[in-house]
Amino acid sequence: MRKIRPRSAGAAAGLAAALLIAAPTASAAWSATPSASDTGRRIHQHTEIIQLVARQTHSETLDAGKKGLGPGDEIIIAEDLYRDGKKIGDHSVVCTYVRTEPGELQCLGTFDLPQGQITSQALLHLPAAATVDIAITGGTGDYRSARGFVHTVPAGTHTVPAAVTERRLTFHILVDDQQED
């Protein structure tokens, strides 16, 4: 596969990198409405609000088909996740071009954290907005029932979207907690 550097890929990589990130609990609020299951367990839900900073460490665009930007080409991004200046996890995302005119990317990501992994996805329309909400689709470990969204915004002052390699992330994660009756 050949590497390509289309003009819109830099901006897409910066935003796509921010699209999919998560981490350990910052705060939690318990739901007042439990639900029953067939196994005699009650499921309580709580919401975790998590705030992190993501710093891009690698970005590469791959030309998977005909020469030049086209459907099927990919942007691959790696990021480090930080809380209070300390690295707490990693994030990987792959975005595939669905269309190039207008630009449209399908992005899938995984966040590796001490408590488990969180998966997420988004359909990104180019040119992308500065802030984006991304769906949380599941996870492992403490996040095995995770759902919700992550709100991303650029960190600091940037005048060129392609220069944004750091973003602030606010996760709104709904998690089920099972308890024996």
C-alpha cells in the first residue's frame, strides 16, 4: 500500500484522532431505577463523567485502491491519553473513507485503560466541525456494558484545524452494575 498525503487528510486525521477516547472513573451518579432480569439479579445503572486530554503520537494515511484519495483509503491514528498530566492509557482509531466528494469517514476506535477497553465509532463529514460527539459502543472489564458518548474539543488555541493534535475529551458513560437480590 502507498502512503498518500491529501490536503484534507491532515484535518481529518486531527479530528478523527479525537473522535474516540476514554478512561477511568472521575465521578459517578447512581440511577434510581433498577431493572429486573430473568436470573434474579437487579441491574443498576450509573453514569461516569470522565475528562481527559488526548495527544496524537502517530498518524498515517494509506492508499488502498486506485492511486490517490478514494473510497477504502484509511487514516490510522495512535494517541496517548492523559489525566492531570499523567499518561493513563492509549487510543487507536482507523478511519475509512466512504466518499471523497463530499468527504465522509467511518471511524472505529479502541481505548486501552487500566479498568478495561472502550470501543466507539463515528461517521465524520468533512470538513469536520471543531466539536464532535462520538458514540460509545461497548467495552471490556469495568466497561463491558458501556454506552454513551464522548464530546471532543480542541485543546489550546489553534488557528489551523490540521495543527490540532491535542483535544479535551469529556466522556458520558452509562454502565450497568448487576447485584444479587
